[in-house]
Amino acid sequence: MELLFITLGGAIIGLIARYTLPYRHSHGAVLIPALGAGVAAAVWVILTWVGMKWDGGWIWWITLIVTAIVSVGVDLLLGGLRTRSDEQRLHRLTRTGVSATGA
């Protein structure tokens, strides 16, 4: 049951990252929340395999903090890369005389 709660917490952290960071227009609406849920579940399972108890406070804090760091980092990295790539492609298309709409 705790794995379900921590996965939901990871999805919520991903949603918060998605809607508070600047690059939300450059990737899908579910990418960062799904990443948050997956990272939270994976970190939780790894920490339980290491021997941390699910009813201890540290496992919750570590999992949520790692999830937040990964969600924010991936959102910023992916958004920046996608924005630069889109700008380069637009520059290439306009420089060669082809319109951006493909017509």
C-alpha cells in the first residue's frame, strides 16, 4: 500500500514540476508526471531492498526529494534541448527558403 502512496506522491511532484517550470510547451502533458511516478516507485523499491523500513520517515523523505530533483532536472534539460532544436530547425528552414509550414 505504501508503494501506491509513494507513486502517487511522485506523480503529484511531477505535476507540480510540469506546471511551475517554464518549458511545459515543449513536451507532452504526461511525460514529467509519469517520470515522477516511475522514479518514486523505483527509488522506494531500491531503498526497501537496501533494508530501509517502510514505516521509517527517512525512506519517505529520500524518495520524495530524489523524485523532485529528477523531475525538475529532466524537465529543464529536456525543455532546453527541445527549444534549441526547434529554433535551429526553424533557422535552417527559413534560411533555405522552405516555409515552416511545409507548403
